[in-house]
Amino acid sequence: MTEYHVAIDHLASPDPDTPQQRVETTYLGFVDQAHVDQVKAIAKLKSTPRVLKEHPHIEGAFVVLRDDGDLDVYVPVDASEYRVYEPDPGPKYDTTMPTIEADGPPPVPMPTVTGPGANDEMGVDLPRGATTGPAYISGVVKFGDQVIGGAMDHPENPPRAVWHTTESPQGAGYFTSVAAYLIRIGSEPQVIYDPASDSLGQFGPLTQSARALQNDGARRTNREGRVCIQVEVLGKASSPWTKGFDPAAKPNFRKLLAAARAHGVPDVWPAGKPLATAAAVAKATRSRTVWQGQGGHFGHGNVPGNSHWDPGAIDTDIVPGKVVVETKPTSPSTPKPTPAQYQPFPGSNFFHAGRHSPIITAMGRRLVAVGCGRYSTGPGPNWTNADRESYRAWQKKLGYTGADADGYPGAKSWAALKIPRVS
């Protein structure tokens, strides 16, 4: 009969005044197969607060999630070693530094908006790195050593967020035991979130890669885009966690969405809304063109090279929802005339090499917002081939083909883009 090593993983801060939570392992010796069979039988009972999960990389090994935050670990004595940092290695860096620097232009100041989910509620830690968004969300629990990944392979591609589910119960105790599990198997996202307690944690900076996705052949999906913010939400894909979820009562959830927006992640689902069943996801196309070329929110089941179907049919009116911007109402007795809301179409002859106009900048910003940006340095006032390629992506998104998708704006596609009027 097989014998198993037994250990307990604890997440304990060396300093109670800091949010850093490091993993401590207590080895308890070994047990026989009969003991393991009993452990598995107990974990199957619906009345027990124990949840069994097989180790995805070590044959025969498994862990037991506990509602007190600890993780029980069982590994066959003859199991081969598993190296945590494979197959997605990346450079480590000094976590004592106050910010994570990267080559590139100076950071762009974040826009100031107010209301639920807005930047003034995010409370981000400054200074920031070379992107517009924060490396860390203020107040998060920092799990592990914060060195899960490295630089992005394709920072020229649009920013995105990927949503996973842990396939576990919710609650503050499971929040820590699931975090310990993800560290042990080397599959950490940047962010872990518990909808029940509104607990928010990070395993690494948002500005570097995570390890929660499988590679798509030689293409490292964890390192796709300017950022690829991955979020493991405590819950099960078969029972969407957004049901009965009220973002207004969850300030940490709103901080998370605000952080994604600060990095430029558009409030769209380029591959469509997350599907409700594993069978539906299996029939769907995991488009490399959409994944690599469009920014926005994706489910784990949308990513090429991956086999999981989570997060289930979560409510896209909640994830990501919309930023609420507070405005001061004008007095009904003194109404003020306002210009038309959107920029009128300037005509087909407007768009040519050498054209310089703030209208082109406004157009480019809207193309980025709807997930069609094809810019390497960001939209600007000069009409360039990047503008044409971005507009071509927008025309194709509207269903245009052939000569109708030549990248030059027309009146109908321009009106559909809804570009704010340039003052």
C-alpha cells in the first residue's frame, strides 16, 4: 500500500503589523493508504468543511482546503519532485523596492472620476511603474514572496483581465487556504478575491505576469498584452458568484475594477459573455486573433491553449459594470445649452497622410476603449497607419468586409463609434 508524506501549510505573517503573508510548512511524518482513504471519505461528506483537490502536477498527491485557513498536504513518498517555476519562468526582482521600474515613457496620470469603482476609491500605492496603473492595490494582503512572474512578452498588445474561479467554497478561511494551495501548485494569479468577505489579495504586481494560464504552444498566454491581470474568485463556475452580489457593498471589489481601468483595460468582453456550461465552452472557438489583438475582459474559457471553462455565466453588468461619474445637476430654472454629445463625421477626405487634428486623437482613444486599438505608443493627433489598422479592426467588429473594411472612416461606422465632441 502507498504511504504518504503529510504536512500543513500555514499562511502566517512574520510581523503582525504588515500585510505580507508567507507560507510556513509543518511536516507531520507519513501515513498509510487506509488513513488517506478515510481522509478522502470525510472530505466527500457535504456536512464537512473540508474540500479535497487533486494536485495538478504530482500524480497521486492531493490537498485538503480547510475553513480555518490551513491546507493539509498529502504526497506519495515515491512522488517525483515538482519545480514550481516551470514551465513559465521569469526574472525575480527585489521586493523591497518601493516601485517596479520598467523601460518606457514616464507614467501617464490617471483620470480623476468619482463614484463606485472610480479611481478616488482605489487608494493606489504611489509611485507607479511605467504603465498608467498601479502595481498594487492599496490594502491588499500580499501572499507569498511576490515573485510569480516577469516582464510581458507582448506589451505592444492591448491590456486585458482574465477571470477564473477556484472551484471552492467562499469565506475568509477558505480565502487563505486557497491562497496556500495556489502557491503550493505554482499556479498563482496576480489577484485572489473572496466575494463573501470582500477579501482581496495579491501574489505579485499587476504590472508583471502571473502563472494561472496554460501556454498556447510556445506562446506564453500569461505574458500577453501590456498587462494580463488574472483574478481567481472564490466560487464555482456552475453557480456564478455574481448572483445576489452587490458591488455597492464591496469596496475592495470596486478597487479591483478601478485598478484594471487604470491600466487601460476596456469595459468590454471581446470574446463574448462567459458561457454557462463546460459543454458550451468546449464547442466555442478560443480565437487567437481576438485573444491577442483585443483588450478587455476574458474568461479562462476564452483563452487559447487552455482547457478550463470557468468562470461560468457571471453577470457582465457587474463584471466589470460601468464607472459611475458624479455630476452636479444644473438648476432647471437656468438651463444651459450644450453642444451635440458626439463628434460629427468630418468627411471621408479628412483622413489622409499629414492630417493633424485632436479629432484623430479622440477617435483613437475610442478605438482603444472598444478593444480595437492597434497602437504601439498610444493614439495621437497625426493620422498614421496605426489609426487605419485600428479603424479597420472597428469596421470588422461591426461586420464590414472587403472594401468596406479598408480602415478609412465612413459616416455610419463613425456614428457607431460615438466619439466625444472635441472642444
